[in-house]
Amino acid sequence: MDKPIGLDLVDNKPDYSKTLEENKKIYRENYKKVYGVYPKEED
């Protein structure tokens, strides 16, 4: 199999010294840097 299956451009490795909310915020910021927008959050 020579073709890649997918490409992850957003670093999703959590910082274990931070809370879940802080990690989510960091992930959203990194996602926005890569893709320009963050999908609407689920309520």
C-alpha cells in the first residue's frame, strides 16, 4: 500500500499538566491555525 490513508495536521497530544478545558482551548487554537476556522461546537 503506497498511498497514505490520512494526514493529521493538528497536534492532538494533550499536556497532562493542564486541565481538560485548557487542553480543549489549545486544541481549538491549533486547529484554527491549520484550517482557518473551528467547526461549530456541539451544545
